[in-house]
Amino acid sequence: KKSGTMGFEQYALSQLNRWNISKEGIEKWIPFFEGWALYCNTPPTVSTSGKRLPALNSANYLHHYNEFSALYENGQFQSAISSDQPTFRGLVVLINTRKENLDSLANKMSIGLGCHRVVRDINAISEVDMIGSMHRNRGGILCVANITDGVKNVRLFAKTFKNAIYIVMVGCSQNEIEASFVHSESVGSNRKEVLKTIGISNAWRKCKCNFVAEIPMNATSEVGMTEEEDYVASVMKKLKESSDSFQTDTRPGMFVFFPAIPGSGKSSLCHNLTTDALGIKSRKLIVREGDKTKGKFYPTIEKDILDSPSSVFVADKNVPPASWSSVSNICSNYRSMAVAVLPSDTEDYRIEISHDDSTQVSRSCVFPFQLHYLAICMYRVLQRAPGSHNGKLDSATEFACMVVVKFYCLYRNVSNSKVSENIHKMGKSRNAILRVPFFREGQLPDLPMDLKQVLDEAVNLQVLNDLNMLAVNDETMKQMEVKLRSHLAEHSNFLVGLTAAEDYSRQSFLDQFSNKIASLGDVHEGARENALRVNSQQSKSKKIMDMRQVKIASLDVSQTDVHRIMNELAKEYFSVEEFLQMRTSDYINDDDAKRSARFIQATHCTFAHCSGLSQEEMHSTFDHLIGMQLEICVTSLLFNDLIAALEVSIPLTVSDDSHTSTPQPCNRFPHITVWCGQNIQAWQSNLLPKQVKANQANKVELKKPISLRGKFSFWYEE
């Protein structure tokens, strides 16, 4: 867990999410809590009015809260993003023989410059702080320091950040230093100390930085000072002019991550990602593989993101729920859009966790991935050559399968709906989910019973171990590992046949990824504002359109073409001919006549429903396809006395553009509902495949698929 300023910000964000505060509410309050955290990190000893402040603790915090509120209202401790005022960037170091003398001056200059925070320990400033101080979305830092402290640290930073460092020496002339020792009770008039301090003051003056300024101590009071003699105002003007010369990127960035388990194929998706392949024009692309990153992953990559906050960052590692707060924290701090990459065709899997001990009560657990997904991921890990994996998880790993099971169990009691909900709550931006095909298209067959049984046993064992309900020793783990490997090997051909082609999955990922990057835009704030003014009418029109709630993303097909196909099937199959002849009177009934048997007039194939995808996901996945044509193939007809539907096969690319991949329908049974019986709704056609297996429906498989052309569209809520 994080501590200090970052820890408090993370805690505040998690509490607001826990209380179900709206996105707008979070965006309003998080900057305030961030400011309070920064204030508490280095609380002042003197208020802006010149009064002494007590130590910050539980008994005296209200004194500091009142002081903080006044400072916050004046623009201090506020993120530069929320301020319309010019914000200083860089590090200003105020030097005096006693830094306590500088509290009032520091407050005044910090407010005047619009600094993000005031620091009272020069040695506490880190490289990350320096990088952040140069960006408008973090803001500058003002630090007060004793003349005898910190020159070594500043010299170290000057090697990299020379132009972002400003040194302001207050009351540091030789006469003023000597006078300060005369009045000092602790040091007295020790000549050696005086000479040492004068020597260190010269070391400060020789520091490589943007500039060194001198202000007499008596000039800080402003009493009786003329405009020409106002050294403080002159130095502040110079600081602002120099800071304004920095050219920094104010665009939001993107953080792409994989809530997945080992063997899911994330490294294949991330392999050889380039700016050209993704259509990135003026952003930096950063791909970091978790197994190759030294040290703790998130603190390490934070420096990369802070150095280039508008970058597109790809975290090539498994990111289970326990790490989502780290992702959210990074996205919150650097205004990044969180983009999760998930398999497009996963379903919740529920299992009853039980123990041989009759005193233990069984419990139900839900996971966002079905057992097919777990089995394939384990099988893929076992296909890795010994010693070939950077994370040392391959066929030579003693408990390779159980390691994958352990990752799977990290998602215990996190359903698909919870995954989506948590992702959209991350950070402060509008986030997105890219859904990439994992399984081949069509109905997913049931797992062989023996394979399902051993997978259930493995998950059951791991959950019991995680919940400390069972002490699992190495021998038990070895036995389970052997069983898993044996069953996976026995059903290897079955598992291989379940997965989508790697090239197809990768192309789908690249297409969605590049579209999402394009949605960020490559325009800086000034140019963006100008473009908005020029295109105000278009902007208003788009806002009106965006206000409409998308119900489904659909491929609309001609009812005439559907009936033509049905008539062709009737000529070849007696069961279809009989089905149609018994329902000739249903042609006159309207789609809306739900209580009557009817042939569907607005024939279509549903690709996504608002119950399964957010509005953001709907638009990010399908916006670029609306109006485009797609040629699909009818492969079979499924029907009974209640409902009938044509099963269809979806090609890899759209008809209008062979370079644009087609997202697969979220429904595992891609189909076009043809007819509904009395009081039957169209969605019930999803039940037909299971009804066929249970001999409750008929299936006519076409000898040769029939082509059918449709056009993508959105259907909106009325």
C-alpha cells in the first residue's frame, strides 16, 4: 500500500468510489483532497497573516484546515488543469540562513506564481517531483531551504533539469550572513561558522540552473518600498517569463492494460507494436513488459508516464483486481484514459466451493472467465519451451498449471459486470474496454466431462487454500498438477480448435486500439479551443446525437432477402416447407404485435446490446463501422413451435474495406430472428442452440452457405 500524499489520494478516491459518488462528484472533490494531502505533507509554521501555526495533529488540525482553505481558494495546492491562470513550472528554491524566516514570503510567491505546492525539505524532492514540476498538469514547486542544506541535491538535479531550476537567495549577502550570526543565540559569533556559511552561499551561486536571483532580507516586507525597489515583484516577473517559455504537452494520455491470466495471449497482441501500425502521429508509444521491468512495476513505470503524460502506455502484464487501484491511481494523477483489453466472448462461471470436512459450509464463487478460457491458457503455458519465458512460467515450471489457476482465482467473486463497472470508475477520464476475439466464432461446445471435473477440482483446491480453509501441501499440488497436465494433453486437439486465429485476434485488437487512440485527438489545448469555435455548430449537433442512448449495434438485412432464403430452404427441406405453410397468416402481423405470432420485419443480426456494453464501448467499437456493408453467410436454420432464427457466420473484414476487421457479435450464437410465436420475444432465439441439444428444437444445416448483405447501424432507445 502507498503511504504519504499518494496514499491519501488513493484512499480518498477509493472511498468516493465505495460511496458510489458520481463521476462528476469525484472530479469535483478529488482535487481538493489532493491539495489537502500536499498541504499536510509539509505544513507551514506561519499563516499568510503572519500568525504562528501550531503543529499539525488531530488536536490542532482545524487551524491548518482553515489556513489550507484560504490558500486553496487563492489557487494554491490546486492542479494546474483546473485553473485558468498561468501556472509556474519548474523548481524555485528560496535560500536563507534560517528557512523559518521565509514562510510568509514562500506563501506569497507560491500564490503569485500558481505553484502546485510548497516543500520545506529540499532533500525530500525526488526526480519524479522534478519531472512533474515541468508539466502543466502537475505544476511548479517552491521549496524553502537553509543555506547549509540541499546544495548537493540541487546540483544532482541540475545535470538533467538545469533550465527548470531557479535559485532565489534571500538575505544571503556577506554582510547579511554575518549579521544573522551576531543575532543568533545558538551559534553566537563563531567566525568559522560564518566563513563556512559564506562559502556554501557561493556554492549556491555557482549552481548550474536557469538563473540565480538575490533579494535583500529587508525587501521582503514591502513596507515603504517603491515599485523600482520591489525586488520580490521583479524576481516573480522574471520567473513567470522564464516558465512560460516551456513547451509542454497538455493532452491526456492513455493507459492500456490486460485484466487477464497467463497464457491469454497478451504478449502476442503487444508484440512489435509501432506508432505506424496504430496510426499514432505525435504521441509517444511506450510498451513495458512486466517480466522485464526491474523493481516494482507501477512505481517504476510512473516515471515513464510522468516524463511523457500524453503518451500511449501499454502494460504488457496481467493486471488482476488487486492491482486495479494502482492503474486507477496512475490514470487519476496523469489524466490518462484507462483502456482495458478483455476477451470478447467470456461469460461468468459459478462454482460451489466444497470441503470433505462436513463442518465446513460450502460457498458459491463467481469468476468472469469460463473454464474453457482457463483450460486454453494453461495449455498455452505448457506449450512454452523450457526456459523460454521471461517470467519463468513455462513447461519446465513445476506447478505451471496451478500458477495459472492461482491467477484465475484472483478474480474470485468479480463478475463480468463488476469488471466493467470497476474499469469505468478508474481515474478521472472516460475509460474504455477493447474486446478481442479469444474463441472461434460460433457456439462454444461443452467441455469434456473429465476435463471439466479436473478444472473444477483445481479451482476448488486453490480457493480453499486462498481462504485458509484447507492447508494445501506440495504433494497435493503435485498430484493436481499431474492430473491437469494429463487431461490437457488428452484433449489438446479439442482445446486448439476452440480458439480464434491469432492473426484475426491481433488485427481486431489493432483496429480497436487505433480507433481509440484517434478518439484522443492529436490537437493541443490552444488549437483544440480554436477548432471548437470554428466548428461550434457541428459540435452542438454531435452533442445532441450523443445524448441519444444506443440500444443495440446491429447489422440490418433486407426482409425480402431473408424470406427469399427461407423459401429456398423450403424447396429443399420438407420440415421448413411445412413450418412456413402453417404460418402464412403471420406475415400480416406487425413487429410490435408481441401478443401475436409474427414474422420479423426489421430483420437484423445483433452485434452488441446496451446491457452488455457501456455507451462508451458501443461508440468506440462500432462508430467507424456505421453505414458500412458486411457480407455474411447463412449456415443453418434453427426453429420450433415458439421461434425461428437463421444462424450466420461473420467474416473477418467488412465488405467496404478489406483492411477493417469486423468485431464479433457479443452473442455466442450469431443469428437473425425470422419468426416469433405468440407472446414470444425475439431475444428468446438465443435459447435455440441449447434447445436443439435437448431435442426441443430442429436444426437444418445448409449444404452450402448462402450469402446475405447487411449494413451496420445503431438502434436507439425510444
